Amino acid sequence: MKPTILHIQKLLVRLALLGCVLVFGTVGVQAQDPHISQFFEAPLLRNPSLAGLFEGDIRIQGVYRNQWGSVTTPYQTGSFNVEYKQPIGKANDYITTGVEVLYDKAGITNFTTSNIYPALNYHKALSGDKTKYLSLGAMGGYVQRRIDRSKMTTNSQYGPNGYNPSLPDGETFSTTNYHYWDGSFGMSFNSSINGSEIDNYFVGLAYHHFNRPLNSFYKNPPVELQPKLVASVGARFTASETSYITVQADISKQGEYHETIAGATYSLKIGDDYDDPDYILHLGGYLRWKDAFIPFIKLDYKPLSLGFSYDANISQLKTASQGRGGFELSVSYAGFLDRGNSTKDAVVCPRF
């Protein structure tokens, strides 16, 4: 029997439903966290123990990502974080408090996730005359997920005469939104290179979703959000009097999903005072393995920074997407406060 238009429509609907299943994780498939190409502009999402590794007392960062607009309804992700660092005790220890807000919207059903995570990070000095810190951080908070059920199209809504939106969708979930509590913790080591005040490096390891929260619109069977391990490394070293190079990488594993992203940025100081330049221009490229190549440009006009990157798709979807993945825009502020215990004149201080 030759396939009819109705049969083809039903097949397409089944394929669409399969995509929804992969997104929602409602039949045992574990969902993955949204990713950000400018991962270095969202440190709390990498590892809560990376909070406070900057020059200044306060840092505010925002990243906006728009992806897959050339293929389907765009996936939109926004990250916003604030960090406040101050000394504690009589030694060279510091404590950083902060908050991470994450927003993600995906697909035609407006599958939306909203997260708010307070964070706390303690930096223990391991030396009294140079930068060498062991940091332990924790982060946790509230997550809400929701969909717009009116925009769902299912196989049950197709009859002899084709699609009929007045028919029930046949789904058994009783709610279009749910919430849960989530948490993560991490550790990192941050040190100067050969005692330099500007050349340094860090290594870190984080464990996200350690409480394995339930992650499904369906009550049965219950589906847990799998924990995620993230290993991070970064190094900054001087290339010349007017420039330096920064390399960074993240390797993450969540269930069967693996992601590796790494790259480098060349930074050029612009101005007469190279110790305090008027501008710093950053040019670089990053690679998300088997997924995308990401050119990156950023301009610092202290205390403000503006960055832009674009995902050039190199995965198996490159034919459908025509190589177009998504763009990201980042804005950040990092500065010192007018206070008696500001880190501006500190001999040693956690930074990267």
C-alpha cells in the first residue's frame, strides 16, 4: 500500500514527538544542561569555586545566546551573575558571595527553564607572599520548568480529515509546570606563574546536580536529572610588553553526554600606559568538539567589557543548518569599591 499524505503527516508527528521526548526526558532519557560558548563569561555555571577569580571587589556578567534560528524555533539562553569578594580573618583569606540566574527557552512549545542559584566560595591562602589559593565553593537554589501545552501538536490530534486542534492531545501529564531544588559544589586551585602578578593559572573540578532532582512533567515513571562533572583549566601568560595569551578548557560529562570545549585568546593592550591600558582587544577561537568552531572578539574599556562570539556548526546538522549555529553577546563589569578593605592594593589575592 502506498503511503498517503495522512500517513506521512503521522510519521512527521511521531518524529516531532520523539524530539520532544529527547528534550523533556520524560520516558527515561536524561536531559542535559544548556551550554554557553563563552563559558569563561559564566564562571558559576562552570564551577562555583571559580567565583571571585578576578581583579576587583565586584563583578557583574551577562551572556545572551540565540541558537538554531536557521533550522527551527530559536533556542534562547541567558545567564546573569554577580560576585562580591572581600577579605576575611587576619590572614590572606577571602570569601566570595554571589548569585547566578539562568534562563533557557527551547522549541515551539516554549519549553522554559528558570534558575536562581545563590553561591558561596571560600578562598584559602596557601602562601603569604604570592598568589596561591585553594577555593571551595557551593551553589544551590530554585528551578522552575514549564511548557505551553496549547502549542503542542500530537499524533492523537490527527483524524481521517487531517489535523484537528480541537481533539485532545492524548498526553497524560497533569501539569504544564513544575519546580525543584538543585545544588552543586566544586574545588579549584589558583596560582601565579613564577611569582608573576599577572601570569597565573587555575584548575578546578565541580559536581553539579548532586541531589539528583526529579526532572519530568510526568509523575510516573520518575526521571532524575543526572549529576554532571565539569573539569576546568585555564592559564594566562605574557606574550610581549603589550600582549598576553589566555587558554581555557572545560570537559564535562552528564550521563552518556560528553562535551569538550577549549581554545585560546590573544589580548592586545591599547594606550600609552601598558600597566593600565585604555583598551584591551581580545581575539580568539574556541572549539566545541564535533559540534562547532567559535570565533570570539571582546573589547575591554575598564571597568566594562563587551564580547561577541558565533557558533559555526561543524556537526552532522551542518547540512540542514548551512553551518549556522548561534551567536552570543556578553557584557561584564569588574571593578573596585571605595572601602577600607578593598582588594585593589592587596599583595596577594585570588585572580585570573
